[in-house]
Amino acid sequence: MIRTEGLTKTFAVDKRIGKITAVDRLDLDVKAGEVFGFLGPNGAGKTTTVRLLSALIGATSGRAWVNGFEIGKRDQEVRASIGILTEQPGMYDRLSAQKNLMIYARLYGVPNPAGQVEKYLRMLGLWDRRRDPAGSFSKGMKQKLAIARAILHEPKTIFLDEPTAGLDPEAAKLVRDFIEELKTEGRTIFLCTHNLDEADRLCDRIAVFKHRVIKLDTPSRMRTSMFGRTVEIQVRHADEPMLALLKHFDFVKSAEWVDGKIVAQVDDPESGNPALVKALVEAGAEVQFVSELKHSLEDVYLSLINNR
Amino acid sequence: MRIRTLIDKEWNEVFKNKLVLFTVLLLPLVFAVLPLVQLATTRQVNPGELSDAPGNIARLCDLQGLTSAECMQTFLSQSFMLFFFLMPLMIPVTIASYSIVGEKTTRSLEPLLATPTTTAEIIVGKGLAAVIPAMAAGWLSFAVYLIGARFFVVSDRVYAAIASPVWLVGMVLVAPLLTLFSVGAAIVISSRVNDPRAAEQLGALVILPVLAVFIGQIFGVIALNVTSMIVFAGVMLVVDAGMLYLAAKLFQRETILTRWR
């Protein structure tokens, strides 16, 4: 659904600074129905990437296809087949919510504009406020309206740029739930976000990006590949020789005492844990809890960005 | 269809702005009523009152054998006629400034640019949304003036000077070209300004060419006739082509998103 080959975008800033490369040889292959997270710090080139893939700006080099249409050659078809939620909702504040959506329904050539507008206003809980000017809406309501605008024409691929930024927890949850719903409908979602917890929950795969892709994988594989899998064992009456005992196992990469617990990095906990527990018990330890210590996506992200 | 939607959107939004509405409604009213008041108050003129008129006007009046009142009405109405050219300049610049800069400040241009609407459709839609009310207002107030003047002129000779081919050519040919110039100027200015009022104030500079003609005419430097009006139209055509080319160059998706400030 989204494919790029060496996609590059360079901007000429001024004579002193010269050129800056916002997107550098980006290679992506986002599958149909996938929720793809695009994570990166401010100024990493995420919005530029979304603009390139939405056929809003042209690439300096490289090629890209969205929904089968090549960017730069079939831009109008690209734009007709995608929905985009920009960083700012950008509604027409003096016009009613309904009028705002009607304009876009007509611009996208939606067959039954009034019906489609009603469907999404109801779905997002805005129907009762349809006649109110968009300018009178709260930030969360405006964001919901902007989401409705992005999907009015039932696009196959949706670009969401910081969809929950600045929203209160309730509104953010509503937006996240709605993204989950879009996912179940089989749409491809390209999600730019700073909210790592959100990316962890929603995305099938994520790319950590700073002008170029630093790492691309599923959130869980990214954790494993970077930090391995860590098991936390809480024992009563443990002593130092027990740590040495654990380190004899081939699948144990490291073991240490942390806050009165044994924290061991292991290759395959599902297979190895029973042997570990048995060895500890035989050595006289009273095992109270065994759990997997999960690294957050934030750990992964910060490690990738800071080590670059 | 998309152009119509855009025009509809522009009118729906921009006419909710009281300042724009005020400009579009008040200007035509003022420019239709003021010259009529001037005609009504110059029906009786003493010959001595013409002493302030430029020499060329006085000579022309003598040459044509006009009475003092006829001379005064002809001179003033000719001067006021140029104000009908101000509407095609001022109304589009006001509408287009609020429309484009307004969209810049509310960040609503990007979602619009992300639709399948072409750049040409957006420019034509926004342009027509500014041009149509300006032309309608200009022609309507001119028509009101032509009808009203019939009741206040002192003679058919004065009316013939008002409803002369010069001004008919001007309103039919020059006025639309002035509106296009105004829209082009508004787009160029809007690309560099973030406040609609600043854009409108800068845009007001578009009236300078007409003011120059107005002053030139008062001082007898410029004689307006059908030929000079056609020459003026020709010049405006060239200026419009340049201005619209520049506007179209600035109004490109990438330029708007990456260079407009």
C-alpha cells in the first residue's frame, strides 16, 4: 500500500546554512491493513515524509507508490485515495461542523455527501453539535471533526500526524479507539506520533526515524533485539552462590541482584524458566514470583535516538 | 463542481466576516450615492464658481458652449467616474486577503491542498469568489448611478458625457482586468503576510494606478477617451498576465507548505 525506494527530500534553506536533507533515502514497505508507526523527535522529517507520501510536495530523488499510484506521476489519484489528518485540525472556524464536512465530501466527490457526513458525525458523537461553528468546538472535538474529514471518502490509506497531541486523556482514548476501529476495517494507517505508549498499543510495526530509518520492526521484536528478554525472580533466603548457579546455564546471558530480586537476561524464557526455578529450589531458595520484565518502547526509542 | 464548491465555501466563510461584508456592501453604496449627491447639489452654479476648474476644462466647456451648471456637472462626474474603478480593485483584495491569509492562520490550507482538487481549481475558485462580488458590486452601483443620474443632470449633454462610450468601455473592459490584477496582488501579498488586516492594507496599494489617473485627469495631464481607455485596458492585460503568472507560481502546493511565512 505504501512503498518507497530511496525517497529523499532536500530543502535549500539559505546561503549560510545551504541545503538540509529532511528525508534521506527512505525505503519502506507498508502492507495493506497494517498500522505503521513512524516515530522520531521533532524536526526528524516525519511531517515532510507524510507530505511526500500525500503528494503535497515533490521528492528530490527516489520513488514512492501509495495505493498503487506513483507519487509525482499520478498525484491526483494518490490524493483521492488517501485521507490525511494534519498536525493542526485546520477547520473553517466560522462554518458549522456539518458544512465543513460537506465541503470536503464534495471536493472528494463522495457519492452521497449528506449521508456520509451524517454517518461520521454520528460515529464520532458530533451529530448533536453539527450546526455549531467549528470554532466553538473544544480541541478534542475539532480533532474528531478533522478525523471525520480525513475518512469521509473512505480512503484505503490514512495518514495520521500526531492524532492525540494535546488532547485530554478521555479524548485521546476516544481517538485511539477510533483508530483501532479503522484498523479492523482493513485500512492502512500511517501513524506519526510522539506518544510511544500509543504506538506500542496500536502499531503492527514501527520505524524509529531521524531523517532516515534507524530501526524498523514490530514493537516486541524491537525490544527483544535490543534488550533481550529479562526474567525477574523473587526468592526468599537467596544467597550469592545462587547467582553463580544460574550463570552456568547456556541460555542465561547475565544475572544480577537488583532490589533483592534476581534479574536474569535469558534467551528463551518459555523453555528455560522451569530449569532455572528447579535449580534455585534445589539450591534451597524459596521462589515467590517469576515474571518477565518488559522494557518499554520508550527505552527502545531513547536508546536508538541517543545512541545514533 | 469543485470550483463551485470552493466558491460556495469562500462566500460562506468570508461573508461571515463583518469587515468584508461591510466593504462589499458599503463601497458600492457610497460610490453610487456620492456622485448622485454631487449631481443634485450642482444643478445651480454661478459662473464664478468655475474659476477653480482646471484651464483645460474651462476651455473645453467654452468650446462646447456648455452652461456653468453643465460644465460643473460634466467635470465632477468625469472625475467621480474613476471611483467606479476602485470597487473592482478594493473588493477582491479584501476578500482574497481574508480568504488566503485566513486559511494560512487557521492552517486550513494543508487539508484543502491534500484533496484531489488541482492547484488551478483552487486559484480559479478563490479568484472567482473574489471577482464575482466585485464585478457585481461595480456594475450594480454603476447601473444605479446611470439610472439616478438621469434625474439629476441639468441637460442631455451632461448625461451623454456620463453614459459615454468611454465609461462603458471602462466598466466592461477595464474593470474586469482590474479585478484580476487585484486578485493576483492579493495572492502575492498573502504569501508573505500572516495577518489579514496587514494583507488588506498592503493590498490597498493596488488603487494607486487608478488614483494616478484620477489626479492626472483633474490636472488635465490625462485626457480620458475611448482610445486611452483601450490603451489602459491593453496595459492592464499585460500587467495582469505578469501578476497572475507570479501568483500561480507562488500558489503551488510545495511553495505554500514550505516557503509561505
